[in-house]
Amino acid sequence: MLRGIAAAGAVAFPMINTGLYAVHAQSPKRYARRVVDLVKQSIIIDMLGPLTLDFRPSSYAGQLSEQQTDDFRASGITAFHNAVGVGGRDAYASVMTFLASWSGFVGRNTHLFRLASHASDIDEAKKQGRIAVIQGLQDSDHFRRPADVKAFYEIGQRCSQLTYNSQNLLGSGSTDRVDGGLSDFGVSIVKAMNEVGMLVDVSHCGDRTTLDAIAASTVPIAITHSNCRALNNHPRTKTDEAIKALGAKGGVMGITGVRMFVSAKEPTTIADLVDHIDHVARLIGVDHVGIGTDADLYGYDKMQPDQYAALKAGYKDSYGFRDKIDIEAFSGPMKMYNLVEELVRRNYSDDNIRAVLGGNFRRLLGATWK
């Protein structure tokens, strides 16, 4: 069975047709040996990958099913940055609950997961055939004062996005009508994050706040999950100016598969997604681009119907939701195989593919975490 093969760390798969291999029992698609080897051998980091988009407490209160375990193993993903947006007046207590809940979930599923406190934990997870979980947040409302940064680092938080889509005490969000930039308080939080070794993320920040944060940080930062404004004029995308500033500071940008962030028109395909990887690679170099899917393993379109409707209703009209949120070839356990297949088709070298899949974010985490 696939579960046994994956757990044993084997890299052999049944060859169905000459040169094509079946990777997952439920996937009818077959992949070339080069694609399979690249996924199996690479450290793959999804720098924004919630472990689930099912927000019912029962989804994280117990153990994974055998099918879920098989799917996670089959995905080839080495590390997930498990982060959601938690803000508002009760953010401090809510984030405490969030971190405790997911630490407990990892602890109940140690056959598959381990927490990542150091970048080397990701390497160890790969060797062990397990998956590293990076604890993060997509908002920083829970930082009431700079000293809180160290307190949250000590209980496991390793990445914090400065703002979500709207204004908070640190700065402006991507869908705010006016972007006032990084506040004095925001500057003090960035400084505190630099000091303890917590990665600064500006994925949802407004344009000016993004540039201010890059300038304020003394170490490289991340855009963990966004796309390129030059290819798609959406408020959640980043300008070339911001991407260049990020690269000049040594940072890394993760490309998402969210349909309306990738393209303004249909059909939207995995080829459109890789156009964004190409754009960043041409602009600042292939060593500064990675993946932040902005979805769980299965994608938004497989969410519980009531949660899916609530999700779409919770954002401003500028988000421009369409019938589907996911890109078909970039959702489900085989998404990384499909991505590698497209990168191979575009003549990316093996070294560059490994860098995009996770090598670049692994380097960034090693340089910033303490």
C-alpha cells in the first residue's frame, strides 16, 4: 500500500506505462520519473498551507484518518506554514487558543507531524518521513507591546504577518482605501521580531506598508503568499517595486494558487500560476521565489458548504471571487507533482526546481530564525 511505501521512505512506484509512474492510488494521472524523483527528493515548503480549512473544532481535536495520513504522505510536502488570520479585540486570547490547539493536534499525530522550532527541524522531518509544522499567524493584533513578540516566540510562533487586509495598529492592509504605511508601533514590532528571530511576513499588507516593513527590517523578510501585480491587477498582489525591494534585502516571495490572485480571466490554469514564478525569477532571481499555496491540501472548493459561503462573504468586493477559488491542477494531494511537471516543461533545471519548491524558503528560515 502507498502508506507503507511512503512511511518506509521508498522512492519506487509502480510503472504503468513506459517512463510513467503512478504516485497516488486515487490519482489517475501518471508522472515522468524526473518529476517523481524531484518531488520525493526535494525539501518542499508550503509557506502558507493551513493543515485544514475545516474550522470546526472537531477537525483538529483528534487524530487524522488513515486516508488523510495517506494524502499528506503522498503530497511530498515537507513543511506546512499553518497560519490563519486572527485579529480584533480578543486577538491575544484567541491566538493563545489557536497555538495551543494546533500544538495539541501535532502532538496527537506525531506519526506524521512534528513542530518546527528551528530550520533544522525541517531537515529532520524529511529524513524521518514526517512533516514539519511551522506555527504562524496572518495578523499581528495579538502583539499588544513589543515584549509580546518574545513571549509568543517562546511558545512556538515562528512567523507573523504584520497586517491582514485591513488597518491595525501596525499598518495598513491590502484592501484599505488609504495606506498610511508602517506605524511607529509597527516599526517597534518589526524590531522585536528581528531581535528574537521571528520571520516578518507582509503578504496582506498594503503597498506602502509593505515597502516600509522591508526597509525597517534589518534582516530578510518574506512575502509568504502573493502574486505579481504586473500580471494581474488585484489588491492582494505585489508591485514590481515591492518585489525588487524584497529581493534586494535577501527575502523570498511565495506564489499562491488562489484563482483570482493568479489571473483576471478564464480559463485560469497552473500555467498562469507558473507565469508568476517566471516573473519573480526574471525580476530578482530564481533564488528569491517559492510556494505559498494559501490553501490546505484539498483546496477551498472542497470546504464545508456553509464555511465556504461564509468565507466568500467575509471579504470586500475587491477580492473578486468567482465560482471557483482553486486552480484544478493545483489543488489536491498531487499539486506539487503538477507544479514540477510544468516547471520541467519550461526547462527549469533540477537545482532551480528544488530552490523554488522549498530550498529558498529553507535558506531564509535558516537565516532569520534563532
